[in-house]
Amino acid sequence: MHELKEYGAVGIEKCFNCGNCTAICPLASDEYPFPRSVIRRIQVGQEDRLEQQLDPWLCYYCGDCSATCPKGAEPGETMMAARRWLTGRYDWTGLARKFYTSLAWEIGSILLVALAVVVIILFFHGPLVTERVELNTFAPIEIVHLADWIMAGTLLFFIATNVFRMYWLTVLKDRSLKIPLSLYVKEAWHLLFNAATQARWSTCASDEQDPIEKRRKRNAWLTHILLVSGYGLMFFIIVFMLPWFQTDNIYPVHNPQRWLGYYATGVLLYGTVRALWGRAKKEFQMHRFSHPSDWIFPILLLSVTLTGILQHTFRYLGWPLPTYYTYVVHLAVTAPMLILEVPFGKWAHLYYRPLAIYFEKVKASARKHALSTTEAFAPAD
């Protein structure tokens, strides 16, 4: 319980397990009776049982449980802290645990990666053409794109190994289930569907009776969808389409290169500003308490967006040196956001959540399959 407090749990010692939080949650079920089950595991110190649970990932923190808790035990914050704790458990490097429990570690790592990027560019950049903007002379696209692929491969390695550890803890260690390979294939659509739509989150809004709260929850879901789409598009552009985007050619406004970039920029700007404004105002339950990671990731994302806008503006104005300098700053912010936040920080929630829903469906199908097999071979009366 004290360890979870390091990850942002608030008021957990006040909980006396009345079950109100589970009763009011639109996403809880008999098989996954959260937040109560998670809080109880934490209170009695069942670390092994907690790290095998999918429950924390099935919660989208609508805030109903905390708003109606009779003891003010903030069960929603405990679920959030449990997700951070699990991210640390899945990560075999130990960096996620360091980042979530030490602000100095996370800030220091961000600054170190940013400094490394600046130093590399300082020593290896191309000629500074000042008569006109020649970004690909200053930063040759072949070298930058190769660095992108190396970064993407490194991220894929860390993500894949951490995801396998999640799979080991939450599925393979459950010896009560034998899961045929066919069930993984059959339920795979849940992974893709929920990753793209965050559909479970929309359930929080559809079950809401209060029209004001219903609108707030739906807006939060839609904002998150837009933010994810912008981030996903940006990541895809960086890794797979960079030669098309980092170019000295100026395309007309109707060209897809322009409007794809503008869409990603627009939704990232809107989503990050809204997230930070909500945290600052503390108007809604989910924003009343903030862990440092709740600020660091959107600040990094906003910084990437703003430096990208500046670089784009200077490029179209034909200002060489401001374009090159903002490009360096842009890379210095983008690198730590991707290298550190994607496998070890808050961004990891974007793949752990749909994976948890997928594993939940696979395990439910396995239980149903086992039951039907048992009934088929049961002796007749």
C-alpha cells in the first residue's frame, strides 16, 4: 500500500471495502469487480496477485467511483496508480519504475537524451546554407531516416519484450486455463478495434444519466480519440514517410503532404492544450490529483507540436537559420518523448489497455470453451 502511494495512490488507507465503487462502475463485471478487488489486493499486500490482474487496464477513470466514495478513498486514483505500478512491473529494464517514482530520474533522462541529440547534430550536421532554406543539406534525409529506423527497431524491441512479460503474468501464469491458438486468432479483432476506437471508454458516457456528465464524458472520449489519431499519424510519418515530409520542396495546400501534417498538428495542439488546461483547473474528478507523469507527457507532446509549427513557419517564410535551429530543438524534444515515453512512460497505456481487453476476451472464450468441452464429455443421466 505504501509502495502504491509512490505511484500516486491517494487515500487508499481510508477504504473499508464497502463496494460502492464497483457497484457504480459501468465497466466492472462479476469476473472483474474493480476497483474494489484491486484495492483489496493492495491493502493486504498481494503483489503477485495484483500483477496478474487485468482489472486496472479495464478502467478508463470516468471519476464516478471517486466522486461517490463515502470515505473519500479516491478509488479512481488507486486504479491510475495501479496502472503505473503495473507498467513498472512489465518493464524488465527498471526504467519505468524509476520514472514513475523519481521526478529527478525522469527529468534527468529527458534532458540527457535531448542533450545527446543536440551534441550529435552539432558535430555531424551538413553545411549551413544561408542564402535559402536547404534543410536536407543541413540534415541529410538519408541519415535522419536511418536514425528513425534504428529508433523504431529499438522501441519495438522494448515494447515487444515488455508486452510479452505482461502476457506471461496475466495469461500464461493462469494454470487454470488452457487456451487453444485458434482463440487468439478468433479474438484478435478486439485488439485492433479497441486500439482504434477506445470503445470501452464510450460505455462510460452511454451509461451516464446526467446529460451534463454524459456530454463531458463523451467529449473526453472524443478528445482522446483525436489525440491518439494525431499521435499515431505523427509516429507513422516520422518512421515511414519522413522523406516525403522532410523536403525542401514546397507543396501546394491541396497536396496530402500538407493536410495530413496539418491534421496531426491540429489535433495534437487541441488535445494537449485541453489536457493541460483540465489538469490546471482541476474542474473534473479525474483531474483533481496529478502525478508528475500526467504533466510531463502532454508538455513534451505540446513542445513537439509547437516547435514543429515554428519550423514549418520559418521554412515557408524562407528564413534559413531559424529553420535549422528550430529543427534541432524539435528533434531534441521529439527524441526523448519517443525513446522514453513510448516504452517506459504514460504513452505505454495506449497499447497495454487494448491488449488487456484482448486478453480478457481470450480468457473468457477459453473458459467458455472449457465448459462446453466438459459438458460434451459429461456422462448422460
